[in-house]
Amino acid sequence: MTLDPGEYDISELGPKIKDVEDVDELREILEAEKSGENRAGAIALVESRIEKFSEDDEADVEGIDLSAMSAAEVGNALQRVDDPDELERLLQEESEGEDRGAVKRLVQRRLDAVQGSEESEGEESAVDDRPPEERHPDLSHPTRDKRHVRSLRDGRYRDMWVYCETQAGELASVSREMLGKARELMDGYNDRYAGGGDGGDGDGEDGGEERVVAVLVGDDVRGHADDCIALGADVVVVHEDERLERFQHNPYTEIVADMARAGAEHVEGEVAGGREEAWRDYDKPRYFLFPATNNGRDLSALVQAELDSGLASDCSGLYIEEEVISNPVKTGAAGTKRTFERVLHMKRPDFSGFEYSTILCLDNPRREFHPQGASVIPGSFDVPDPDPERAGVVVDHELELDEAWFRVAVTDHERLDEGVDLSGHDVVVAVGRGIGDDPTRGIELALDLAEAFEDAAVGVSRGIVTGSYAFEPHVEQYAREERQIGETGQVVAPDLYVAAGISGAVQHKVGMDESETVVAVNTDPEARIRDFSDFFVEGDLFEVLPTLTEAVRRGTFAFGAAAEDAAATDGGEVRRPSERPGTDAPTGGEGE
């Protein structure tokens, strides 16, 4: 075993095992953890890694030894067992042996899925649309009176909708990002699929090209419609009302859901009522994007629930592709595969950014899930250049707002400091615990370097915010939580990110990993930030930063040369780490 998990905390263990792809070695690490620290989080992390590299292995059903497998390994192996008799045997074996509740539940669930799909294979089962209280009269639960299913059968879905949030009267930057990404996605979609305005899998009648639909809700928001069109929208649906000056859950949810359904009710899988709208001929959007802001997170969950579909929250990547699925819940029968077309793949960070999950919202044989919805982390995509010549349609949404929706009213408010937004700058200079010898001087050097660029800002690591550093009054504002970068702070993606005196904990990596070029300055040649830097300067930041600043001011700045000069000043060394996954190898360039 090349790695002892007991030497690392959980946040350090993840990056350390990311290059371990040998399942046997991972199992040794797992056993070492269980016999040592026995931390639940570390065990889950290693088991997840084992599962990742075990899922493509050939299954030897006869050779499954439950006593030698963890619950995660059992769950993975069972996905390839379709024989009810074999599953019965495994269930009995576990009951008579280790008798682990989690393992028995996994085997029983797989058995139920296989037997259920066999019974329904080749025949169409009636959909039970009765409310929960009728189907389960023995239950006494607070959700029993809630409407459960408002999904459609054979519904018609089209277009990608984007909820465009406004902040302080301006179109939010993340709204602009989403419009640009939606335009890119739907251009590719139309190149591939135009001509099939179908419900789920591309078998419907010809529906022509599909569009980007922007949604504006609030007081005095119509003025943003032209901006939305210039950024990529084909249609802008607007609802204005002076009572909507501030975001409120109830009216905003009702309005956006009504827009999406064109005023219709969906009852027992069928469309009832609704408005005839000349610009659309479908039941619900195919896709729906929301901003992952405070208000956007709230609204996205409420609207998607009202539309009876799912939501992938806090996404940083989106693409549309077909997907082949073998899960019997989705295919309707065990041992079969089904190809789903036009699937929005929604990527979101997990394990503090160590892993990424791709979320899919797929129809079941008995139920359709539309729109496929996601909320987008601000800063995930580029803001497109507006095209003022683009043409589009602006639609006024008409709905009588119920006074009951406004039972809660804001009678007075105070405007707080808007805080600091680090996400829109070309350059970000961040400092960490490495300034500890002279905290005030460290911040001053960061400010000097930032001021040498035309568009730069200063940020800090969590260690500065939570530490007990003494700063002189003129720099105190730069060490506050509002400038923190990382998992619990801001997420930035500048062209250049300078990390001075920052070790590179995975929580900090989450906040700056999408930066185009990363230059790190650290006295420790083994600092973790070196693994995801384009240039690593081994040296004292109090010596290196002034040299970098002077090079930028001269206007003849090349990263490599300047870094070598800075390192030489401190007797250090500049190192170019190996190329980071997902980025182009840097060549070094002229700065400002």
C-alpha cells in the first residue's frame, strides 16, 4: 500500500487518492482506514472511488462473495444480476452469514425491481393517478393532502427557458451567462435535432427549430427585453406589476409556472384549459435554467415542483447528448437498454469539488419529467458579446394576481452594503496564511499588484477570515469575509489568478479552479496548490510580489521570466507543474 489514510484528514485524502486507479490498492486503503481511524467520511470517499473503477468490470455472478464485499461493492455488483433465483440465493446467503441490514436491503430492492419488470414486460400497466390518501388510507402523514402528480402523458415539450433575474434594476451577470449558454446549446440542438418537436425521445412530428425563451418577472423589467434578445433569446416573456418590485415566493412561483403551462391545468396526465398563445404550440418547456442565487435557488425548486419535474441544483456545466440507459426503472424491463435523446446533462461539483456528478432528468415508462431543470452557479459560463441586430419577439404575460399571494408584505427596509463582487474581474490576487509574518504588509503588496493591472481585485483565503491576524485600519476591509474565495465564499474564474501564501486546500480550489491561468507563490515546494497551478514560484511572497508588480508596471511582463526573476530574488525556483485536466497548457504571454 503506497498511501496511509491515517496520515491525512478527509479534505486531504480526496486529492491524494484521485490518481489511484488500482481497485486492489484502494481496497487496501479502505481496510487500513477501517482498522485505523475508521472515519465514516473517509470510508465513503474510498468506497466511492472503488465503485467508480469497479463499475465496468465483468460480473461473475457465481463468484460473488458477499462476505468479502462492502455494501457499496455489493450494490455495484447487483446491477448486473438479473436472475431472481440468484438474487434469492444471495439474500439467503447474507441472512445466514454477515446478516447486514444494508446489504439485505440492496439485494431485496434489486429483486423487487427485477421481478416487477418481469411481471410488466410486454404489457402496459394502468397508471394509478389516485392521490396518496386514497392509495394508502392507512397512512397519517402531513403530506397526505398534497397533490402529488401533475405530470403529463404524451406531452409536447419544446424550447429552452431561462429565468433572468434582475438585481438593483439591472440584469444580473449570471442571467447574461445563462442566455449565452442557452444560445450555444440550442444552436447545437437545432443542428442535430431540428425537425422533431417531440415529447421525450425524438419520435414526434416535425416541429422545426427550437428557441431560447427568456423570462422576466418584476416591476419595470420590460426594458431588459432588448438586452435578452441581444444576448441570445428568441422570445422574451414579460410580467410586470408594481407589487413585484421585490422577490416573493408565492406570486413569483405562480407566475412562472403559469407562463410555462400557458395557464393550463394538468390533471390525470391530461391538459385541461389554458390559453391559446400564437408564439407557442406546446404544453411545457423542454428545459428550464435558473440562476443559483439566493432567490434563484428558492424559485427553481418551487417552480420545478409545481411543474412536477426534477431539478439539478448548483450546476457548473451543461451539454445535450443522447444517453443509453439500462436501469429497469427507466427502461421498463430488466436486461434491456433504452436510448434517450435530447438529454440535458447537468454537471455539479461534489465532495468539495473533488468529484463531479452528472445529473439526468429522464422519463419513466409511466411518467414524463419535463422540463429538465437546472440552477447555474454564477461565473460558470462566459458572458456573450451582445448582438444588437438580433431580432426577437416580446410577449406580455397576462395573469390576474391573487391578493392572497401577497399576504406577506415588506413595509420598510434598509439597503445594506452591497458587498464585494470578485467574479467579474480579469485578474484576482489572493493571499492566505503566508502573510502571517506581516499581515498588513502582505495585503498592501497584494493591492499594489492588483493596481498594476487595469481590471483586478484582491481576495483572501478562509484562513485569513477565520484567523486572528492584526491588520492596520487602512487594509482591514480587504481581510473581511466578503472577499473570501472558496467553497464557503465566492467563486471566481478570471483570466489570471495569483495565489500568494495559499496552501491550496480543496475547499479553496472549488472557488478558483476555473481560472484560465493560475500563478502560485509559496515557500513550501510540496504545497497542494502546486498540483493545480500553471506556474509555481517557490519563494517568499514578501520578496516575489514586488518583483511581479514591477514587471507588470514595465509593460513587458512574461510570466515565466518574471517568475524566474522573482524566485531568484528570494533564492527560490520557478516550476511549471504538469498540465491541469481540462485546460490548455499555458505558454506565457505579455501582460499589461
